[in-house]
Amino acid sequence: MIRHPSPRCSAFAVAFAATLLAGVAAHAAPLANTTVAFLMPDQGSTRYEEHDHPGFVAEMQKLCPTCKVIYQNANGDAARQQQQFNAAVSQGAKAIVLDPVDSTAAASLVKQAQGQGIKVVAYDRPIPSTPADFYVSFDNEAIGKVIAKSLVDGLKAKNVPTADTGLLEINGSPTDAAAGLIKKGIHEGLADGGYATLAEYDTPEWLPSKAQQWASGQVSRFGKKIVGVVAANDGTGGGAVAALKAAGVNPVPPVTGNDATIAGLQLIISGDQYNTISKPSEIVAAAAADVVAGLLGGDAVKPDTTLFGTPTKLFTPTLVTAANLKAEIVDKSINGKPIEAASVLCTSRYTEGCKTLGIMP
């Protein structure tokens, strides 16, 4: 059973700020001049470059100003990630934060590192078959359940019939264990909703283009029977929206998302996407940095639970719709900055939508 921590991102930030400040002095000496690696899986989502990487580096600099951070992104290629992992080992990394392209293949990387005394922190995506030293993530199963149930509740609120209608389900990459958890959560969220799942798809590498191509075929197949699309993240959701629009579907049925990317938030502002999940990556990145410091500094790192045999810290996601986008994204801040600024979201074609939602640059 997974125990969920408090859902307030601001509370997470405060709690971790206190933890990090308390640990700086203790960690600094044993960490001095240590090399750590931060290896991310793909560029299908912009979050890794814009939030995860800078967030991790910022926290590591607070904990250890003399530490070196090696950053690499595998761009969806498991073989490339293995090369990047080997390079980090050869460069003397004492800890590797790994968000795996292929959760199954990553097991051999964990064994390789641990055989050399290198700590491995699984990040965002778990590594089920071989326990890492720690796992840090938002609760992926909860994400799937929340976005699916939100969609069902929205359809019911509008009295959308369940007879002779149904939903499309667009999952994430079949090689990503986190995508599997999101998929499980989606199934849970849809279980009692009364809407049939017309068709389901696991999107290779989370590529929006693949999601769009598949959704296009399903629009041709099912037409007006489609009353909603449960997409596992903003990229696949955006692909579904593009397919529906290209087919002339108007209005576009509600489409879910996850990650609160700029593109996804703008689709919500324009009315083309129904929901997303706010999970500021800086929070998880800070947690990963603190875990690394604890593991290397000899301090006990307290988990929330154990998942796949690995000590785990999970954060609770926040659902975002048009109704609370301003409060959760524009008005809420992380490290003194808005999660996303109104000036970034409210560009030309989204100006009217922003006005409707009370968002002013």
C-alpha cells in the first residue's frame, strides 16, 4: 500500500528547503569535489531541459558547491543511455540519478554501478526488476487515476451518454515502468465510470507524432462515438488534439494530459485540453539531490514507502483544469518563481482565453 504525503506543493518546497538547509553542513565535507550524474531519458517532453536538470543542479550546488554534475539526455535511445551511463562511471561518478529509457534494460546498469560501489537513484521511472538504492517520483499510479476520473466526472456533469459512446486511451511508452503505473491508474479511474474504452495504445518513446498518427486512425474508425481521450501526458494529449482537429471534429471532445507543459497549459487555456497534472520537477529534483547527498554523506535517508523493493519517496500530484489553472500554475510559486508565468502562457492566440480565466500577463 502506498502512503501518500501531503498534496500541497508549497508544503513540499518548505519541508525540503528545511531538510536541505539542515543537511548542508553535514554533507559538505564528505561530498566535497564529488562527481554525480543526472541521466534523463528523452526530449519528448520539455520538462527535463527546462525544470529537472536545472532544479537538480541548483540543489546540488546548495548542498555541495564543489561537486560536479554530469548531465546527459538519451533522447529515447536505450543504447545511448547505456553509453552515457558508462561514460559517467568512467568519469568517476559516485552516484547516478537515472530516469531510464527502458526500465527493464536499466536493471543491468544498476547491477553494474552497485558492483563498483556507485549509488543509483531511480528518478521518475522505477526499475522494477532490480532494486536501486532509492526511488524518487511523483505518484504515477495516482496521476493516471486522477486524470481519468476527472475526465469521467466532467463527462457525467455534462450528461454525456454512456450508450454507444466511448473513450480512447493513449498510454506512454511500453518500455517505461512509470507509464505502466500511469496506465494502471487510468484503468482504475475508468473502471466504474460507465464509458467503454473503444481502443487503447502504448505510445513508443512517448512520441506525440506516434500518438497523433494512432488517434487519427481511431477517429476514422469510431467517429462521433469518441466522447473523450485519456492521454497519459501533455505530448500524447496534444497529438490527440491535433488528430481530432485535422479530422474536422468540432468541438474537440475532452482530452487529458500530464506534466503541465507550456503547450499543455495553453491547450487548456484555449479549451482544447481538459486537464493536466502539475508536478513541478524542481521538487523531485531537489529530493533526488538530497537523497544523493544523504547516501554519499552517510546520513540515513527516510523513505515514505517501498516500491519494487526500493526505498521510495513519492509526491502527490495536483490536478489542473481551466477552473484552477490560475491558482495552481500562475499564482503558485516554487523557489520564489511562478510555476509558469502568465507572460509565457498568454501569447497572441491565447490572450482571449487568458482573459476568460482571469490570467493577465
